[in-house]
Amino acid sequence: MIYQLTKDATPEEMREAGLGDYYATRGKGVFQSSPSGEPWTSAYIQVLDDPIANLTNNMAAEQKARAAYERLMNLTDDISVIQPLSLLREREIVHFQRFGEALMSLQTDCMKGYAKG
């Protein structure tokens, strides 16, 4: 999507869009970073030896991603941008639901284990 939106942009258009610094250091290449420019790092991934905590963290991440896609969709009226964002948003909803199902299953199994003593 980034390539789609910037492929024909001139350096002046990149600068006017507030992307002058980005263009100066990376051209039009896609660099994984936060919206404020912080590079992606594996420190964003939180994993414990507790599957219930991991599933809960995953569910929270899916909700944060869903909300981010919704905010991005609110920033444009370009259907060629909204459609892929909508698809990604729907995918986050499904992921959240599947993680929730896995969490319920795991919690049920844990309760059965406690009942057996």
C-alpha cells in the first residue's frame, strides 16, 4: 500500500506530505517502523511460559491492530486504501476470535485438570 501511494510521487510531493526526512534517508523503500518513526524491534513481542498470558497478550495485540486500521481508514476517502485496510481489519477480528476460542479451550482444560486433583 505504501508503494502504491508513493510510486509516482515526486520528491517535492514527498516533502509536502511530511515525508521529506523519510525520503531523504530511505527513498521510497518500505521501512518497518511505528507511525512516529521508531524502528520495529523484536522487543515488541512478549512471550512467557504461560499460554494463558500469551493468548491474552495476542488478543490485546489484535484489538490494537484493529483499532489502528480503523483510525487509518478514518484518515482517507481513497477506496483503494480503504479496501485493503478493511480486509486487514476484518482479519484482526477473526484472529481475536480464534485466540479467544483457544483461550476458552485452554481454560476449560485447566479447570478439568484441577478438578481431577
